[in-house]
Amino acid sequence: MRLVPITAIIVDDSLAEREWIKLALRNADIAWLEASNPVRAASLARAVPVDVIVLDLHIPPMEGREAVDTLRACGYAGPVVVYTGYTDVEVIRSLLGEGILVATKGITDPTGLAALVFIAVEASNLG
């Protein structure tokens, strides 16, 4: 059982989307920080202990895998939950194959997104 609160970084270029994600996390007592792109998120994750990154896949000029690949290239190796409207099945399948959880905008409700964050963090703690 986890006694320390979970801290997430929300990565989305859209303020409205970040607000929706914050609502989902706030309702589950998950603390958050914000970044407008994966490079800033990875930098923030090096500076402040975080448990998970919640990431959109469409952050111009990045599209699809590039957002996740940028996070990894910048040194972030922790759990990622993708929350996106991006629908390329091959990209989604490859992310799932890497253990990245994916939630779809417009389908996943706030409780479902928070549950995926908890699952991602717990799975990473199991090794």
C-alpha cells in the first residue's frame, strides 16, 4: 500500500485539456505539475521527484510516437499514461506493447484516467 501521494506531470499544449486532466487527478488526490511539451516535462522530472507523466500524443510540431520518444530521449524512463485523441492504431499498439497505458479523449472519464495513473505507478513499483 502506497503511503506517499502520487505526483504526476501533465503534458499537453492545450490549457483546456490540462484543466480537464487536473480535475481528474485532483478528484483522486493525485498531485500534479504541468509542462507544455515533452522536453520541459523531462527536465521537470529530473528536477522534482515525480511518479508518472500523463502525456498527449499531439503536441505540435510533434505527432504520435514522437512525443513519447522525445520524453525517453531526454532521459525520462518512468511510467507514462497517454491521454489522447490520436487514433493511429499501429502507434497505439506499439505504445501498449511497451507498457504505456493509453486513454482516449472523449471516451475515458476522469475516474478512468485517474485509475490508469494509479495502475501505471503501481506497475512500475512492481518492477
